Amino acid sequence: MLRLKKMSQRQSIYGWLLLSPAMILLTTFAFYPSMATFWSSLFSRGTRRKPSKFIGTDNYTDLFADPTFWKVLTNNLIYAGATIPISIVIALSMALWANSKIPARSFIRTAYFTPTVLPMIAAANLWLFFYTPGFGVLDQIGSLFGLPSVNWLGQPETALFSIIVVTIWKEAGFFMIFYLAALQTIPEDLKEAADIEGTSRWYYTRRIVLPLLMPTTLFILVNALINSVKLIDHLFILTKGGPNDASKLLLYYIWEMAFAFFDAPHAAATTILVLAALGIIAGIKFTILDKRTHYQ
Amino acid sequence: MSEKFVDINNIAKRWNGQLGVEDISLSFPKGSFVALLGPSGCGKSTTLRLLSGLEQADQGIIKINGVDVTDKPPSERNLSMVFQSYALFPHLTVKENVIFGLKVRKTPIKERQEKLLRALEITGLVGFENRKPAELSGGQRQRVALARAIVANQPLCLMDEPLSNLDAKLRNSVRKDIKKLQVNLGITVVYVTHDQTEAMSMADIVVLMKDGRIQQTGSPEELYYKPNNIFVAEFIGSPPMAIIEGKALKGFEKYSSVGIRSENLTVAKKGKGRLICEVSECEFLGSETFIGLSHPSAKGLTISMPGVQNIDQGKKLEISFANEDLHFFDVNGDRTS
């Protein structure tokens, strides 16, 4: 009995030892910062005259009362709602096309992938050149057809839309690579078996290819979702969130609060809200979506 | 053999100048079991794929049931196919896999259910309807592939090495099942295999191929007793036919090669044998022992002896045989007379 107990003790020590590297890293760089952020979101902003003090959920109430917060949140929802599905659909179509037997296949793959290797800042500068009123590429093309000059980034109606287009352009090629890899794992003879039955191309894609790509789609979905919160580099170059907050996204808003207005507590509160939202989505992914996905 | 259910006329398939298959002509009546046999790379699978329509022939005509299907897609050839890898859809259940084709052809739900049940009964898969392929054993997956082929109720079924992923024991029983199935359903089966036992035991017609060409077409007996050439003689039978140079045999000097099956060899008393050989190996198989013999102008000489035999290597052994059991081949390896 005693020996058994000793052995299980020993095993648990091994267990903890094996766990410790990941635990230490995660604690230092993920758990602790999250907790610290949460903690600081409960305090007021300290100034020289008024030191920081515990104010409970006041920072959150402030945010909910702030129309800018709601504007930014709406922007981000539109941004996510547009970039995620559109980039996935484009990536999938490109992958299906680039996977078929077409001439210059590797050239097409490379061409699609190029935006991905470009740093976001460089991509943004490129698109700045496209969007610039007057001599930008879009306006030049428009003027050929007699269309008036449009200030794509400079007016509230089109600014967010223009940002969305850049993001999709940047993401779709990256996601296509994953789809291409997944398509290549689908055995050729499944298509042949379907051909024998006289399956149409569309039916085969819908009933066989798409379900088999589901794990990849899920992975891409999560990535696209993370990007829709995280990818704001181009805002710095293109619009700086303007005009009139029309293209401001949550992370940019947080950055602005923390490092332009030095309002760390409110920035912390917003961060916590974003974390909570992502946490809920992760929960949905692991419980509902994973069960409905076929993993090979 | 007068009725030609499947008629393949002089088809060829070449890949970038490389040989696929060449000059393939083959016809057989309805209800026959045809085995395409040969070593790997001989073009048997290619022939099957040409027949199925998964590959297009570069030349020649394929007729099924009197209809020219050479340029038709697989779905218009009224055939079903069992793949070597089974090609089951991994995300679909057994039931969905089996009725996939029926769904594609929009068969009414009631009929679909009836056909499904029948196919599952025939293949002994009742109770597994809702499993996915990953939850089945190799043999069960194989039966799902069979069920999928049966359910379509097509007169012609093509099988591409359907047993090669099964272990030896299972292969034996599934072999019998497939043969029984073919007879009961009255379908025509074209079966690709590299295993001569499979071909010889199941098929009515064996087509032996090598390097993209047909070497011999005929019943298993014909291939065994009347091999067209040395390749056929050496491929069919276990152990294969022994080939002796004609000049080593008194009275047969005019033939380039002479063949003899191991069962026709007998051990002769000293001084009475027609060939003096050296024992090179003994292979004990239970009821008998194969004794490998070496002779400077012969290859593949094996004699079978009952029970356990332990003969020392290098021992001289004289063998004899009857003239009527000999097969004669010319310089090109083709059968003469």
C-alpha cells in the first residue's frame, strides 16, 4: 500500500514537472497580464493630484455610456462580419480553382499568395496609392469611364469599406494556402467513385469536398476572427480611425486610449471586454462546432 | 463466347510517349467473371480504368452491351466500381456511403431504403448503418465498398484489387463471398489482381498481361495447361513451370526451350533419370515438401515430395518425366505446337 502511494506521489511530481514549462510561460505572458489588466480596469485613472483609487465597475459604465465606444464596436462588428465570410469564400474559390488542372498553376498560386508575404504596413502604403483621390489608381481608372473622383478614405461612408477591402485582399491568399493543402489530402479516388455514380461537380463539391474541408474552414474561421480584432496596422497608414471615427476598430481605440490619451484604466476595461467576447466565441468553437466537424 | 457483352477492340493508352497499354482486344459474354492478371505495372489497372471511363483511350473502340461507349463518361456506361482503397467517403456513415449514388440519381426514398436494406443484407452489414468508415475494420470497409457497388444494380461491376488491403485469411473468405455474389446476382465482373490464386480460383476468363500487352486470354485451365509463351508458363502455377534449354534434353534439341510442371516430375533411380540435378533447397509446406533443383541449363526446377523431406544441399538427384507433359517454346518464347 505504502509503495503504491509513494509511486503515485512520484508520478504526480513528474506530471507537474512536465507541465511546468508551459505553465510558467503561460502564467507570465498570458494569465498574469490578463488578471493584471482586469485588476487595473477596476481603478480610476491616477493623476498627480488625485491618486488612483478603487472604483469598481465605473470604468465599464463609462464605456457603455460613451457613444464612441458603441460606434467603434459597431465598426468592428461590420468589419468582422464582412472580412471573415468574404475572405473565406474568396480563399475557397481560389483554392478550388488553383487546385484544378489549369495551365500556369504554380504562377497563379504564387500570385495569390503574394499579398500574404507583404508586411501589412507595405500593403497599406500600396493601397494608399490605389485610393488617393485624383492620381490614385482607382480614380485614374474611374476617370477613363468619366466617373467623378472619389475620396475613398476621406469620407465616412466609404472609409470602413475601403479598410475592409484591404484586409480581405491581405487575408484571402493566406487562407487559400490552407485550403490548397487540405484539398490535396482528399484522395483522388473519391472523385472517381463519385464520377462513376455520375455526380455533378457542384454536388461533389457540396457533399464531399466542403464537409472534408470543414476542419480547415474552422481553423481559418478562428484565424479570421482573431485577425478581425488584431489586424489594425493598416489603420495607422490609411485613416487613423477617421474620418469622425468612421473606420476606428476596437484595438486601435484601445491603443489610442492607452497611448495617445494615457487613459490606461478605460483601455484596460475595453481590453477585458474584448477578451470576454473572444472567450465566449472560443467556448462555442470547442463545444458546438468541433462536435459537428469531421476530423480525419 | 458468341455474345459479346463487353467488347474491347484494339485500344491503346499512352502517356507522353510512354507505354500505358497497347493493342488490347478483349470480349466476353454477360455473367462472366473476368480477371485481369499480371505483375505490377503491366497495365491491368489502366485497362480497367479505360473500361470504366476514368481514363480515355487514345485509340480503339469500347462497346458495352452493344453500345459504343468509347467517348462516354463513366456514369453513362452502366457500371459500378470497387476501388483498391475502397474510396469510401470518410465523413459519411455506411448508410450514406451506400446510397450516395442513388441520391445522385434521385431515386425515390422508399426505393432507396429497400435497395439499401437488400445490399446491407447481402454483404452482412445490417446493424452498421450509422457507423463511419473509420469505425469499421478493413474487412467491413471492403464490404461497404461492395455494398455500394451492388446497390446501383448495374450489370457490370469493375473491381480494382479489392482484396489487396486485407490479410491473407480474410482474403480467402471474401474471395468466396465475391464469387458467390457474382453468381447469385448474375452480374459481369472484371477483376484486377496480381494474385494468380485469386484469378485462377474465381475467374471464368483470365487475361494475363505484361508490359501493357495481353499475353494470353483463356480459362484458368487453358492458361495452366496450354501457356502461350514462357512468361505465361512461368507466371501461372505455384511453383511455376520449369524451363529447360532444349539442347540439354536428348531428342528435343530442335526446340529452344522446353517446359515442365513440377507435378509431372518424378524422382528416378540412379542411371535411369533424364536429367541429373543438384538439390539447392528444401521448402517444407506441411503435407508436402518442395525441393528446389539446380541444373546448368534449366531454371525453376522444383519437385514436390510427400511429407517431410530433408535432403542435403548439393546432393545429386535424377529426375524423369513423360514426353506428353512437356511444353515446347521457340526462340521468342512462344509456344510451338
